[in-house]
Amino acid sequence: MTYTNTAITTDTTFPRLLLRNAHMRADRPAFREKNLGIWQTWSWAEVSAEVRALACGLAAQGFQRGMNLAIIGDNRPRLYWAMAAAQCLGGIAVPLYQDAPAADMAYVLENAEIQFAIVEDQEQVDKLLEIKQQYAGIRHIAFDDDRGMRHYHQQELTSYARLQEIGRAFDQAHPEFFMQQLESGQADDTAVMLYTSGTTGKPKGVCQTHRSFMNAAHGGASFDHLTEREDILSYLPMAWVGDHLFSYAQAMAAGFTVNCPESGKTVLTDLREVGPTYYFAPPRVFENMLTTVMIRMEDAGVIKRQLFHHYMELARQVGSDILDRKPVSLWNKLHYALGNFFIYDPLKNILGLSRVRVAYTAGAAIGPDLFRFYRSIGVNLKQLYGSTETCAYVCLQPDGHIKFDSVGLAAPGVEVKLANNGEVLVKSVSMLKGYYKRPDATAEVMDADGYFHTGDAGIFDSEGHLKIIDRAADVGKLSNGDIFAPNYIENKLKFFPFIKEAVAFGHDRDTVCAFINIDMEAVGNWSERRGIAYAGYTDLAGKAETYQLIMSCVEKVNADLASEALMANTQIHRFLILHKELDPDDDELTRTRKVRRGFVAQKYAVLIDALYSGKRSQHIETQVKFEDGRQGKVSADLHISDVKVIAANQPTTAKTIKITKSSVRTA
């Protein structure tokens, strides 16, 4: 079965779009940034002039067509302008994760053959100077924030402001140069190179053209009727494909305003100040928002709590129907309007979502209850599905036709179908040009018919909505032949606010067991209200009360699994709570917080053996990396709990979906 939609394609480049916006929307705000508590604004005309000066400065230093420009830092207007500047010269923007240690950056910088880099501040400069001792290819580093840089005199360093001064002088001396370079650009030139998270090996550079991202940007903008009047908050990593689509490609295409927060710590405050109309966040952010709300409600007076729960029950009954403009009785409409006045509007205002017209979440499954909560109070939250290789553009959920258990319909201009083994295959203009210097890896994911093999296992429902089950390579079988989809189980566990991360095991085994990471804030608050003292994560994770709390969550998951014929035999039999949080710095998670399943299984093999050997506890000592680069060890005696398994309501029918590890391509 194949599902296709029709879309607009655009034969242009991002620099040409920038000039169009500077002409058509000269005085409209393009970028805003909060600095020292004050919002600063740049119009599209001002951004165009800033980009031109920067591009000419890079050219004066020797940056040429086809070169790659590394961009590292938090979301800053000048770093987005650096992307455009590179593209004006026919170069390729290569954003890196700003929180990655120098060792991780070194691989990407060397693989991408980086000679030029534009970074945010002293922290990133220090990383590059450290890397330069092993990779001497870096010749020029420009930095935006000059705090702490007074005593840096390395020849390769230039301030961002100085680079623009050089560019303006170069532009005066060569007035035709900039437009000649810009006009030489073609839609099928590589515009950006985004590196994969590297869950199964070294990260790969995904080369995306102007045309591919332009198609995704225009397709999404037309689908959700985005205009130049939108405001978005740009706070997710610039190296992530979702941010590049929302904060760069769609901003260029629709001409709306990108707002950059002062820092990661002020995001929620800045969110309330901006009041975005178009918003994106991974499920974890929405979960944290809801957890904060529920914690605050526990501190409220009796009357406020009763009022809140009364109107939230009403919202659960009719809120989503009202949002989707479905028939609702006049009494419920009037009752809901009162709820708006007393509860829903103030709540959305506190969360910074009062002006949101369209909100998206992606990157992981979102719990149906969480999804329903936001839609019930009037937030038009939707899911999308995509990947770095597809410009984060495969499936979208149309207004008024939202299903909590699907990722939507094929996006405009995208063809989606399932392989015989259940793997999701995609064909569209918004697909990768190829992996950088990896034709072998490109051939593995692109078949002869031009379909990209996503590596995800999915099914279509009767209306063409796609449901993602798991990573196809991760789908296995229990020893009795029943299907085992670990991510499906893990997501059910993570729907609970007390569980931050989970890793399930069961392939080729008799039963399913799991590691759990508790959410420190949620469990800590729960413990404090019950007078339970603790001295940090490890201590809290080992408390008997914490185990009882998590046990109740796991039992609810088992009850849910028992009601699903396909998954009934994959209930969790035993679990333990890890003594430390899984961390990207310890290589247990990717920078996008995806579990490196194989690495975790190898690192904690002694714990897996303990789960399956019937032990009641297991001692573990783990090496960890601290933020300042130091290393240490964390040790604990971990308790192992048995969980009640519920009899399945009906026999399993695992054979209805044929997914075999041997026949699955991995992305």
C-alpha cells in the first residue's frame, strides 16, 4: 500500500530567498535576540546587509565555492547568518552540536575537511584550539562573543565584528563580487551538511540541497498556512534537522520572525515573553511543562485544586472536539468557555503557549494522555515524522484529523510505502543528496527505485495514517517467536513523568526486562512531599519508596501491553533503577538523546546478566565524565524487582506483521 500527496517545488536557493525577503519585507522583523534582558531586533533588510558583509569577509580570508563552514554555538542570529553567508559563496554550512566535547567534534571537523569555523564564544574556541593540535586543517576561527577573549592572540582567531569589517572593505573594493557569487548558486547545490546522531556507528554527514529543504519548507508552510506574521522560539540545537527546517528553511520561505533566547536556562521565561504562534518541542519538553503544572497545583489551595480538576475533566471530555470543530452540545461549549476564563487561558499563558496556532512534536513517541492534555486545553499540538535524510519531512497531521497513535498522513509531495518486511520507505524531493564521502552508506539506504529506507518499522491504518512501531533493526523476537519491539515498550514507560529513560531487553530471551532512569525533578518532588530525605540521584534511585513508585508505573504498562494482542507476551518481568542517569558525555545517549542500545548493553552486561539470572541485587561500579572534563566513578548495590505479569486478553498474532532482522536495511 502506498500513500502520496502533492506539493509545491521551488527552483531557487536560500540566498535568493534572503534577497527576496529583504526586498519584499524590508522592515519586517527577521531575527530577535534577548541579550542582558533586552530584546534586540533585526529587519530582513538589516539581515541581508549583515550576511553580505560576513560573506565578503569569509571570501577575503579565502573561503571558496564548495568549502564547508563549521558553525558551533547556541541559537544566535549571527550563527544563522553564517549559514546564509556560506551559501552565498556556494559553500556548505556544517552546524555542530554545541554541547559535544572536543573529542566528538574532532571526528566531524576532520571528516568534513573543515578549514573555516564560526563559533559563539570562548568555550567553543577552546575546543577548536584543542582539536587543532591533532587536526591542523582548521585555518580560520571567528568568534561572536568576545567575553574572555582578551588574551587570545592566535593567528587563526578573528572576531565576528572584525570579520564583517574586513568584508565591508572587500565589498567596496569588489562591488560586483557578492552578486556574482550569489547568482552562480543552483538549487541542486548542497546547502547544508547535517551529521546523524551515530546510534549505530560513527556519525555520517547528510548532504541536503537547497531544493530539498526548500521543498520541505514550502510544503510544511502551505500545509499549516504559515505566514510572515508567525513568531517562533529557536532554542533546539542548530545541528538538529528539525531546527534547520523550522528556524532557517521555513523562516526564509515564509518570512516569519525567529526569536533566540538569552540562554538555555531562560528558555521558559523567554517563551512566555515571545508568545510564539508556531512552536516545536520534543515530547520531553511538553512532559516537563505538564509536570511543573501538576507540582504547582499540589501547592495550591483546596478550592483552586478542585476547580482545576473539575475543568480538566471537562477538557478531557470535549476539549479536543472543540479544537477540531466537531459537534459539541451548547451546554458543554458554554461550560468550556468558563473553563477557558478560569483555567485554560491562564494555564496557557503561564506555559507561554497562549498565542500558539500550530505546535509540533517529534523525535520520540508522545503519550496519548499527554497529547490529549494539550489539545484539550486548546493547544493545536500535532506530531510529525521525518529524519535528517528526509529534511524532517515525511508525515504531517492535518488539522481536524488528529490521531493520537499515529504520525499522520504523507506530507505534500511525499510518497510513503511499506516494504515486505514492514520497513517504511520514502520518496520525495526532500531526500538526501548522499552521505558525505560515503557512497557505500548511501547505497545501503537508497534502493534502485529511488526510495529511502528509513530503518523504521510501521503500519498504515485504514485511512492511510502511519503508525511507527520501532526501529526495524531493533525489532526482534522472544525465544518463543513472539515479536519484541523494545522502543514501543520504552515509550510506554517514558509516558510516566517519573520515568526519564528506559532500556528494554528481550531479544532471543524468554522474558522482557528493563533498566529505568528516574526523572530527578518529578521523583524528588514526590519524595519531598512524603518526607523522604535523599542525598542525590543515586540515593534517591535506590530508595524502597522509589522502587514502589516505579513498580506501579511498570504494572500499568504491563496492563496496557496485556490488552494488545501483538504485544501481550512482551510484558516486563523484572526491572532495576540505574544508579546514574544515561548521559551523552558517557556515550550512552546520542546528542539528540537517543539510546545507544548496543553500547548500553555492553557497558552494563553484568546488570543484564543479573536481571536474567534471578538475582535480587547486583553491585556495579561505573566510570563517568564530569562537565569539567574530569573522570570519576559511581558505585552502588542495585536492587532488582519482579513485576506482576497479567494474563493476555487474547492470543498473540505476531505473525500478522513480518519483520525479520536479517531482511532489514539499517539507516
